[in-house]
Amino acid sequence: MELENNHGVISSESIWKKARFGEDTIIGNLDTGVWPESKSFSDYDDLGPIPQRWRGICQNQNDPSFHCNRKLIGARYFNKGYKSVVGHLNSSFNSPRDNEGHGSHTLSTAGGNFVAGASVFGLGKGIAKGGSPRARVAAYKVCWPPAAGNECFDADILAAFDVAIHDGVDVLSVSLGGDPNPLFNDSVAIGSFHAVRHGIVVICSAGNSGPTAGSVTNIAPWQITVGASTMDRKFPSRVVLGNKKQIEGESLTPEGLPSRKFYPLMSAADVRLANASAHEAQLCKAGTLDPKKAKGKILVCLRGDNARVDKGEQAMLAGAVGMILANNELSGNEILADPHVLPASHINFTDGVAVFAYINSTKFPQAYITGATTQLGTRPAPFMAAFSSVGPSTITPEILKPDVTAPGLSVIAAYTEAEGPTNQEYDKRRVAFNSVSGTSMSCPHVSGIAGLLRTLYPHWSPAAIKSAIMTTASTLDNNFKPLLNASYSVATPFNYGAGHIHPNKATDPGLVYDITITEYLSFLCALGYNKAQLSQFSNGPFNCSEPISLTNLNYPSITVPNLSRSITITRRLKNVGSPGTYKAEIRRPAGISVSVKPKKLSFTRLGEELSFKVLMKVKEGNVGREKNYVYGDLIWSDGKHHVRSPIVVMAI
């Protein structure tokens, strides 16, 4: 995220330096709790007293081993909704302790300490860094072992939002979400609205149902919704085939097979039990592999359906000495470093095809697998994760979601020591830090950035902070080429929103798109919500006499899902920098003419707001053509700042 250079030196221009590493900002996290003994949450001498505005508690009366401190200043648990479904809970459920790992990982990513030497089995060794390392953190445990197909119940989520607001958090990181729902039936949307009303910045994960169109979740306009992409670090583990071909995959298993000693290589489908289908065996599902056939072999398992680490367990239980995990076509080039229980390497789809072809080309296929190492500066990076959920929003297509993307693959952060790194019952290993992937991991990266901006600009609204993050994001990778998908095709704003976060630039956006609570309520009116539905958001009766057009919410992106001939859109910009004149530059979507009035905005003072209109027309010859979204940009620039908004349009 360019907070430091390649030698680990923090520049004076870094957001960390400018924002004093998030000093005294309070970041709350709704998740599975926290492992308080982690070094990511330890107290240290120069941290200073807990901010006086903090009103939270350390809810540890039933867990005397659980301690808060000046870093982890609060922890609570919420289980009444969960209890109403599962019935009686024993005393172990009356604690904010994280027995799963997810909550510790996300909270430490957002606001954990600098921890020197953090690694997973010696890999990725360096300094674990939370986004706001001098922030105070608080854990709100709302998620529990699965029950009735759910882990995080609405009643517990809403209760946690209410208490977090009372406690005085500045930022809430919420790596939760299910299928997209109308906002009045979405507990995270309702809870986050009330948090934003109190000036709290709420960041949410976009979901892991990609790359299916319309799968994005947490689509409320007052939330910052985050997709997941790669970073320029990987953990290479080589597969060497008997024909001398070398393939680079990834793993977090440091032990490889004995160097240069080849082992028989087989497709998992060819070692299936008599009662198992070839398809199920190829996926290395439980109860499908024949130990008589698998013993001493390296098995090639296909990605999909069951957990990646579970495939390795099934191979090991069947007597295999190693596993090659090959991507299916949907996963493309997205390969993940996992802490497998046996020597293993995860390879991309193209290389997987080559491995299967080699197996079929020779009578005695063989291979060996090397242990994993750490490699920095990889290219291209970032590119989008195949699992990252994709727009358009099925609930409010006039709002582009996700808003941005951030690192979400093979993220190393704090973990529970109540479980092994694979969270499988058979895994008796314990780690202080773990590598995990998901939009749950990208979300707290942005939470940390929001914490830094809150320290730097304590009076900015949540919408202003969101705007600064969005309008300074980048749509280029480290080869200065357009961001790609996992298949290496060009990604779109439905994958990455405004782009990949650029924290240092977010400290000086020049201008922001601000939004008031009244405008959000008018937006809900425009959705046609009745008084009962609105009452879940408003503190009292709200007059819907002047609902705004859905496309006219003062959002940092512009989306028109059904442009018949022409539309005029209104936006306004607030100056948060020096006085200056900004000129509009337009990158027009294909087949759409776009004009801006006025073409210049001259700001004379801090906080001044000026409005402008964007006129879009479908060009002659494009009316009635096949419906496809097209993309462009509106950029306001004074020569120093470049305030960019994606334009997303579908002509009908």
C-alpha cells in the first residue's frame, strides 16, 4: 500500500508519519472476538493513557484469563440472538475470547501493533503492521460456531453496533455479510447507518462470492465496501515434473519433499474408491480416496467445493506424501498460500492443465515439491481475487459497489492459539500469526486507513473520509497497466470500484464529496421505503416530501444503470485543501457523450462547496443496442490533485 519503501523505511510523506500512526483513534471490530495474548494487542510504555472519551468495558467476568490493556481497551460479547437458536450455552460462550482466529486477524490488520519477526512457520518473516498501529482497539464478538446455517445473528450484530456507538469508537471494521438484502432488512446496513449518524466510519467486506455478477454484499451507500486483490508478495513452492518442467505454485508449508527425489504422481481421480465418483475424488473430498492406491504418491487435487486445506488432509489421510492443488478455470491465476499439513503447492489453471497433460503423456509420471520461500516485488500486482464479489448491486444499482479494493490474499496477521492454522480438528499446530485470504482481510486494511485519516482530520465526516479514499485510488498495477482479474483479463469498476487504495494520496485529496444524514434518508425515500421501513434508520418521523433522484446522491462515483437517451446528474464538491481552480477532464464511456457544467470550479476558502452538473447522452446509433455496461472517468484537477470518479453507464 506504499506506506514504506522496499527497505522498510517509512517516508516523511507516508500517511503513517502524517497521521502519527493513528494515535488514539479507536477502532472497533465486529467479528469472532480477539486473542488478547497476541503481541499485536500488547501494551507498551509510550502508549499513553486510554482516551478519556472511551466509555467501553472489558467484559471478562467469566474469563479471568482475559485481560484488556491500554492497546486493547475494550472487549465485549453478544450471544443472545445465537442463544435463542441453539439453546443453552456453557460458560465458555460468555467471553469475548476468539477461539476461531478470524476476529484476531481482522482486528490486528486494522489496528495491531508493529510486531518484529512476525511470520507463519518462518515464512513472510518481517514486521506485522496494523493499518493504524498506534490506534486503540476494541473487540465486539458477534460470531459463533455455525448454527442453523448462520454464525452471526442479526440481534447480536445490532446490539453490538448500539454498544460500540455508546462506547465511543471512531471506526468500525465489519468483515461480515450474507446475501444482498433490501437495506431495511439488512442488520449491518441498519447498524452502520446509526454509527455513521454518530460520525463513525464503517468499513465492510464485499463478500467472497465472486466472480459472479451481482454478488457484492454490504451495498449501503454509507458503508465503505471493500473488494480483495493481491499484493506484491508471494510464497513460491516449486513443482518439478519428471520431464524436468518446473512450475511455480504457492504454499505456507516450509517443508518440501526430499530434494531431487521423485515420487509417483497421480490424478486424485485415479485413486478413487470403488464407490466414489471421479469428480468427487478429483476434488479430494472426504471418503473418496483409496489408501491402497494413494500411499506414497503425490496427488493432484482440483480446487473447488471443499476447503483447500481439507483436500491436503484427505490426501495425507490416504497416505499421500504430497499434494498439488490445481485451480479450476474459474479461479484462473489466483493462487493462495495455505498452511497445508503435508508438502503441497497451489498452482494456477494453466499450469494445472500442463500437469494433467504430463500425467496422461507417460506411463510413470513423477514429481517432487520444494518447500515454500518468501518473495517480494512480484508482478503484476495487484490483481483482483477470483473470490472477490462483484457488482452491480442488485439492490441499489445506482450506487457502484464495491467502493475500492485492498490487499486480501495471503495476509499475515494475528491469530488465535485455540485452533490450528487450518481451523481443522486434526491440526494440532499452533501459530501466533496466520496467513488468511478473503474480503474479510481486505476490509480491515481500509479500516486502518480510515483510522489514520480520522486522526489526521478528526472533524471530517465519514462520507468525506470515504471520498478521500475513493477519489485517490488507482486503477493501475505495478506494471502501470490496467488492473486485471484473476484470469488476467482487464477488470472493471464492478470488480474494484474506484480502484486500489492509495493511502498516502488519501491524506491530501484536495476535494471531497460530502453527504449528510438527511441526504441518505432522502435516498431511502427515493427507494420507496415506507414509514415503518424508514423508522429503522431515522431517529423520528422523516418527511419524504422531497426525495432525491437515486443517481443524484452526492456519491464519489457516478452510476447510471438504465440510460434511455439522456440524463443530468448533480454533484457538489467541498474544498478540503488550499484555494484553487479545478478543471474537469472526462474519459468518456464508449457510445456515451458526457459534458460537465461548469467546466471549472474555483474555490476561495477551506470548506467551500460548489455544485456541478454532468449531462450524459446516448450517441446516435447506440440506442437500442445490446445492453452492456461501459466505463469512464470524471477527473477534477488543479494540477496537483486529481479527484477521480468512475463513471459506469448502461444504455438501453
